[in-house]
Amino acid sequence: MGPVYIPFGSVAAALTGGECDDVWRYIVLQSRLPQTITALLCGASLAVSGLLLQTAFRNPLAGPSVFGITSGASTGVAVVLLLLGGSVSAGSMTLFGQTAVLSAAFVGAMAVTAVIFFCSALVRDGVMLLIIGIMTGYLAGALSSLLSYVSTAEGVKSYITWGMGSFANVTLEALPVFALVSILGILGSLLLMKPLNALLLGDRYALNLGVSIRRVRNFLLLLTGLLCAVCTAYCGPVAFIGLATPHIARLLIGSDNHRRLLPATMLCGSAVALLCNLLCVVPSLWFGSLLPLNAVTPLVGAPVIIYILLRK
């Protein structure tokens, strides 16, 4: 679906190499297919990140945005768009446009992850580490606000547009890198199913089972930082999917066993991301323009969070 109507048979022909109008083939292969795969992988990555953080810190409201990782990526992009005019120079190498934005978002997200990772070596209490993540996010957000205040109107517009989020930013050429990093991070999370089940019963019980809480937490933070960094770099600061989707998966399967919950969360994350992308596309059938992603994700995520809070 999209602003240009393409019959289902022509879509199938474009995907399978059959006879199809060249313009339609280009739209399907260069725009809609990468957008769909990006939504699948980004939704799964953010959902897994939210589940890992909620389990490790035993907080139903823990998520990538709460830990400040998304704010770190936004600050990196703010530095490039608002302070440096959209380009970054390092010695003889200069990055422009989308490449500079991607690099800045990834560096910003990983910088916040590094701060939290360093603090995790000093702080044993998970709640304290969660508060440190929230405060780091506030600091990053404050820096972004200051840069917006002193920037030009054009720079602020570019930054706001990026901040609205979109699954359409990943081209077919950039898709392999995005997919490789996302899939590796998702596969890495599968190694944590058994330790996460032990953590559900409490730190002391997990220690008695031989689980190194600090090692699991550090590996979890690295995975979460990597997944959130690549998703935010390519798609912008996508809201609510990482926070709400694990709760949707729990409601559907009625279990906290991560051998079932983790795969279910991945599938729910992909489904929710595709649903949000579809809701962004539908208005274009009449008005010719897409809705911003972050204008739609709260419509799906916020009711779930409210329901969970009232249920608790």
C-alpha cells in the first residue's frame, strides 16, 4: 500500500522477478520492501531491548528511552544538524548528509551506553542504575534543547523531522548492514533466556544457581545499547515499541518464561512495528503524504501501558 496504487499481482511479480511495470518494480523493490524488512527488524530489536531491561531491573516501565540511550542518539544527531551544519570532518575524511546523521546517532547512543556500563561497575543496585540512566537521558535532552535554541530554523526543522521517526530511511543498499547488526543482537539475546528466568526469582536465587548477575547485566546493557543504537541511527527515536510490546507479549501468552516470552516478544515487536507503519501509510492513500511514525506509536503503546498500570 502507498500513495501509488500497485495491484497485488504486480507486487508479487516484482518480488519474484516476473513481468511488471518498471516504475512499479522500482517502488516495490527500492521503497516498500526495505521499509517492510526494516519495520520487522526494528520492531523486534526494540521489543527485545525493552524485555531485557524490564526483566534485569524488575521494572515494568524500563525501556531504551527510559535509560537515555535514545536521548544519546538524539544528542549526537543534534550536534551534527544543529551545530555542525550537517557534516562531520575527521582529518581527511568528511561525512555528509544521511551518513553523518547515522554515524552521529550511533556514536551518541553508544556513548550513553558506555556511561551506564561504566556506572554498572560501581553501582550494584539495579534501581540506582536505572535512575542514573534516566538522569543521563535528561542531560542529553538538555544539551539537545540548548543546541536547538541557538541553531538556525533550517537546522531545527531537519532535526525535528528526523526526530519524528520513519522506517523509510533505510535504503536497499544500507539494508544489509542494518539487518546484520540487528540479527546478531537478537541472536545474542537468546543466550540470556536461562539467566533471565533465574533473575525473575530474585538476585539471591540467581546467585545460588551460579548466575553472575554483574556479567549478565553488562552483557545485557551492551546488547541493548547496540540494538537501540542501530535502530535509532537508521529509523530515528522510535517511541513506545520497546516499552509496550513486552507487555503485549505477556498478555498474549500468559507466561513470564523467557523461553516462550522472548520469541513471542520478537514477533509482537515486528507485528506492532508493521501495524504502526501501515497506520502511517493509510492516510497517504487520500492525502498523498505519510504520517510521522512517532505520531502513531503512542496510539498503540500508551493504552497498553495505562492498562498495565491499572491492572497492577
